[in-house]
Amino acid sequence: MVEDFERCYLALQSRDPRFDGWFYTAVTSTHIYCRPSCPAQTPMRKNVRFYPSAAAAQLAGFRACKRCRPDASPGSPEWNSRADVAARAMRLIADGLVDREGVNGLARRIGYSVRQLERVLQNEIGAGPIAIARAQRAQTARILIETTGLAMADVAFAAGFASVRQFNDTVQAVFASSPTSLRTRAKGRRDVAEASAAIQLRLAFRQPLCPDNLFGHLAATAVPGVEEVRGQTYRRTLRLAHGPGIVELTPTPDYINCRAVLSDMRDLTATIARSRWLLDLDADPVAIDRQLSIDQSLAPLIAKSPGRRVPRCVDGAEMALRAVLGQQVSTTAAQTHAGRLVQRHGEPVSDPGGGLTHLFPLPTALRSVALAMPTKRRDTFAALVKALRSGDLELGPGGDRDDAMNVLSEIPGIGPWTRQVIAMRALGDPDAFPEADLGVRHAAELLGLPSSPAALVERAHIWRPWRAYAVQYLWSVDDHRINDWPPRS
């Protein structure tokens, strides 16, 4: 898209916010880069350059616009939907892997040499992994500077910087302001919270967003002790690199309010990335709904509640284990099985005033598990645990979708429904389609679509590559509590 100058310039002239995060506009006369929707006067063509990422614009010597704050725009939907090396690397960088393990660690996780990875990212994003991670640190730092009362040294290390000097230099270079100046301007807007153990953030997304199925699904399937709903807030525990954390997510019309209580501030970047992934916040709902609306059977559902997202997970291994526990049983029974597993094998956490008690257990803690389930399903669960524990099955941000699906297909008892649910919610495949799902088949019947799995797959060809989102609209046909937000009393 960046190579298509005319299309980008038209989007710039229209100030269309749907393109925020897809590309960045840099102006050579001011040395500033902006979102496409920036309200500033449209620059002359000869002074405009388009970049695929904020990191590429910064690497070229441009600093972030103080008016439209391009560094805080939603992420590119490409890294959500694509499954290639660049997308896997971008998801791992967003999760803070470069800050924790360096570029060598990133290359090892991808299975490439450092030189190969550098070349791929330069070609795709216009910047290498170090520059991309630097841009991410700058964005996190600005959020903390402007919305919290944390000391600047704490902000520096929470954002992933190795030193306060590096933090100061980067903020000055990227935003043309010192950290103190950024906070002073924010105080003038009265949106800075006092320093505390909890961090309050606003997670941006592209409009529209329908919270009903997104938060309703998370609430309806919440595992006792690991997840809970209080009022209109979804809460859950997180297993992070430097200790356990708790995140609270509350939808509002313009953003998701995120409150994070962390053992170590260095885990903030990973917390933000996992929260965004969980809620599918980097999706492009306009493009998705436009494609799905071509089908006249889905069009009324989309017009009624546009912007449905796919409810995902914060940990792929957890999601896979829960999918097996939920095979051929009701939502309530699946919650009961998972809750018992957590109580027996999960690690305790402290949640004063709340109902969260444990982290979901790691595969390494599930070597010997007694489950009140049929023998075949217990065997399937044990085989899945073994594949996760050995590393043969990788379901994290950098996991290869094709490899994961191949491994899953070799585990006895994991059929098409389970594989597609894992692909949709753990691996983020936008085209995953559990055609045998009872809810999907019942909705198809009510809408006059073919209800047999084979015929439905053929009919769903028009929905590609967004079949996972079509599933969300199909599930909305039934009167089921996964569609209720706030939850029914």
C-alpha cells in the first residue's frame, strides 16, 4: 500500500481514520510524521513520504506529530491476520521479546539467522528489529509519562529501556520534547493519575467495535479463579516474565480502559500486547464487514451490530487446553473442568478485594492430572500436554500456524472443530472456520444457509478470508449468554 502513492495521498486528503496504523505520512518540510487522519493542513505532494511503520519513519529522521500522536494509533491489522515471518516477528516484538532476549532471542524463536530476519523486516516494515522495538518503547514511555505519576526512572525501565539516559535521548529524538515537558503538557489536560501500584491505560481501536460478543464470550466462558467479571469490567490473571499480573478491561465507546497491576513494571509492554491480542483491537472492522456484507444472509446481522471482533486469549497453550476440556460438553461444564484444574495445579496469586486466586497452570505442571472425563478425552488431554511441554506445539505470538495445525492433526482426539477453535482463538487465524460447531450450524439453519458441514464450507467461500469473523455474526443469531454484555444477572 505504501508503494501506491496516489491511494495513500487520497486517504491523507480525506483524513480517513480507518487508515491509521496502515501507513504513516512524513512531511519533509517539517520533518514530522503523522497519522493519515491528522487534522493539520494537507501537505504538498512533493513534500510527502509514506512509511509502513512508525519505526521506519523515525529511522528516516522524522519525529512524531504532537497533534495527532501517530505513535498511539492502533496497530497495523496486517500483523493480526498474516502468518508469515514478518508478522510472527512483529507479534513477538510487541510482546516485548527483544527487550527480554535481544535480537538473537527473536531470531531463534523465528528459526532464522539474525541477518535473514533483519533483511525480511527491512523489506516488509522498512526498519530492523532494534528500530521497531525502539519505536515501541517510545510509545509505551509516552503513555506512562502522560497518564501516570510514576517517577521517570520507573517509566524508563517499565517501557523497556536499558538506562535512563537512553530513555531521555529516545523521547527527545522521537517527540522533540523532554519527558518532563511531555508530562507538563499532560498535566495541563488534567489526565495524569497519581503514582500507584496500578497502571491506567487507554487502548485504542478502529471504530466500530461491538463489545457484546467480545466481552460476553469472555464472561460466559470465564474460568473461576483465573477470570471474573465485576460490573462492566472483565478481569483476569496473567503469567508474565517477571511475575504474575492482573489486568482489568472495561469497554467504552472510544477506547478500552485498561488497568494493570503488575509484579514488575518491565512486564507492561507484554501486558498491553496480550490485552490487545485478547480483544482483537488491531482488526480493521470496516474492511471485514464490507466483505462479509456482500452475502445478503449476513448483511442484516452486520448492519444491526457492526464491528464484531474475535475473542482470543492471552496464552495459546491455555486456550488449547481449555478447548479440549470443552469438547462435547456445555459451556458451564467446560468452566467446571477448567476451574478444578486451576484449583489443583495453578499457582496462587494475591488479589485483595477481588475474586482472582490462581494463574492457569503451565503444561509442565500437568504431568499427572486426574480428570472426571471419558478415557479417550483424558488421553487427548495428556497427548496435548506432552506436545506443549516438549515444544513440538508452539502456540505463542511467534508460532507458525501451519506447523501448529499439523501437530494438532496428529494428536488423537483433536478433530476439525478443536483445531479450528484453536486456530481462531489461540493463533489468530482470521479465516478459521469450525463448520461443525453446533451454534454455527443452528444459525445457518435459521438463516436459510446449508447446515451440513461440507455444504456450509462451500457456501462460506464468499466470506474468505474473514470466516472467523463470520462465525461471530452467526453465533449472534442464538439467544446465548456469549452475546450478553453486561452479563445476565
